[in-house]
Amino acid sequence: MHTPDPKPRRSLRERFTAALANMLVVVVTLLVTYAVGEFVFFRFMLPVMPLSLRPYMPEQADYFLQNAKSHYVPHDYIALVGDSYAAGLGDWLLATGDKKDKPYHSANVLHDLLKRDVITFGRAGAGSAEGLVLRVSRILDDGTCYLFPRIEEPSRILVYFYEGNDLDDNYFLLRNSIAPRGGDLAPDTIAASIDKFLADDYAASSHWRCHGNLGDLIFRLTRFAVKFAGRTSGIIDLKPDSRNEAIIAGEPQAVGGMQVPALGQTDAQIDASVIVYERSLKWLRHRFPHIPVTVVYLPSPATVYRFRQAEFIARDVYTPDLGPKMYRDGIPVPVEKIYANSQKVCEKIRTASLAEGAGFIDARPPLRREAARTNIHGPRDYNHLNEAGYRTLGTFLAGRFPEAGARDACDGTRP
């Protein structure tokens, strides 16, 4: 009986080629699946996504999931640029359950009063470089992304400068990223270093970033599920401190610890931090040479109240010279120094803003007037405006439109 020869064994080269081909099929299948998935999600599912998902969205997706506009794709819109104040954090948002499908900040007030689309580029924790350069370039300068409709440039830009921690964030970035490891931080030598950092890192565009949106979303959702789900932020729900009694409607009222205007920085550090702001604003003005830009100076919470005590117990005081634990709570500071530092910082920001051709609006006076009548912060989050505060701010700014060349003096009136 004839026994057939066993199947000849493939050579090592043939087996390697087959394995490589199989691997290639798997990779191509994954890439095609990813491409189809990102297109279906961002083109067809994003428009009907709940607005509560906004905090986990990449920058360009977040642009479309906002509620201070008339249509899904904004048109002829006002852009708010800045940090958590531009993003609308505070008790008004907390009262919605963080859903973001109802009015909750100044963008909504401006939209209602001006009948204009208002889009915020703001994000919590952003200093001047992040707010004016990084966020703007990520949304507008990454080229046309096929996942989203075409994004228009704004017709007006309002830069929210918040004296409570913008300079602190600027110095932190300067010391840790722009001139780390003991680099020279002298004000007359750091401008070129800041410009290079902004151009090479924050303003660098990438067409490939379009394809990272789905992966970015998955990463953000996973990180939240692992680290933050079911936890309460340490910023909110802090009890009022009996040592901090503000005079509201003629009566003393205990309020929580609040941020103060750069009281932990030296004068030289403040000057260096202002240069980060000035170079970031210069980049923004160069990027949008024909679009009116107005800087809105926002006070730290402790700046707008009159207090019964001569000292105030402050929160989140950034003290860069104290080593690793640079943010301190429960710091007693003279109330008069709070007011004086607010005026000093305001004048520096005004000078830098006007030098770059931007308008300047001091929002402290209307907020002070309202704070004398009612509490415009808290009672859960004392570092951000509540509904009364955001309505006051939005109504005030709406009353200044279509004024583009505002040159407010810094109003040194004490509460």
C-alpha cells in the first residue's frame, strides 16, 4: 500500500511571511474599525450626546457641545478665553447637577441678552498660556478634521483674566516648563524663552491629532472611572469660616476661605508672571489681527467683599519659595493687602493689555456693588461666582457691547 508523503514543512521564511501577513490583516482591521468608529461617533452620535459628557471631550468636540448658541455649529460667535471662570465653574453649575444642559454661567447671560452665539474656550486650571494659546490652537489650528463640521473663527474675543490664580499658574508654568532646573527667570531675559515655548509646544499644530480624538475620549472616561468616580471635589462643600465675616446687606456673614490676588509671590515673581500673560496675549493678537480682543479683569473672591476683621483666612495661596507644598490653606493675610495687591495686579495687566492693542474692562466695580448686597460666591464653591455673580458679570459685559476699544482705568475703590 502506498503511503502519501507527509505535508512538506514550510521553511522559516515562509512561516515568517505568513505570520507577518496575518499581523498586517489584524492591524489593518483594527485601523479601519477605529476610523469607522471615530467617524460614526463624532459625526452622528456627538450631536445627540448629553452635555454632561463635555468635561471628558477633546477640545474640538467640546466646542460643539455648548448650550449658549442657537445651532449645533456656532456662527458669528463671541469667544470666551480663560480658565474656570470662562468655563463657568461655580454654584450655578453645581445646582444643575453638572449637566450643562441648562444656563449656568456668563456665556448664557451674554447669549440671552445679545442674541449672539457665545462659545467658551475656557478650561479649569488654565493659566494665560494654556487659555490664550494652547486651547485656542487645539480648537482652531489643527487643520480641517473630517470628524467635525468646519469651525469658524470668532467675531469677537473676550479674555477673562482672573487675578485669583492666573499669575500663580503662569509662574508655575514658567518655573517648571519654560525655564526649569534653575533657569534664568529675570524679566528682561525670559520673553524669548516664553515665545519659543509657546510656538514649539502650545501653538504647534498637527493634522494627526484629529485621529487621536476617539482615543483621547476613551482615555479621559477611563481615567475618570478609575480615579474620580464617586468622589467629591476638594474645592467644593467647604464650610464657612467664622473668622471670615463679610459685610453683606449691612450684616456680618461667615464665608468660606477664598483665593487672594497673588499674595504668595514676590514683586519680581509677579512681574515674571505678567510677562507670561503679555507674551500669550501677543500670540493671540498676532493670530487674530483683525478680530477685536477685549480683556476682562476678574477679581479674586476676597477682593470684592468688605470684611469685619482686619485679617482674612485665605485658601490656595501659591507660595513658590516654600518648596514642594507650594499651595497653602488657612493663611491669615491683611485685608488691606488684598485690596492693594488687587489694584497693583490690575494696573500691570491693564498696561500689558493696552500695549498689545487689546481693550480692557475692569469688572471689579459691578461685582463689588453686587457683593455688598448679596453673596456672589458659594455657598458650596467659594472660589467661583454663583448665579448672582455670573448674571451680574454677563449683564455688565452685555451692556458694554458693541464697545471694542474699552480702556477702563483700574478702579481702586475699596469695598
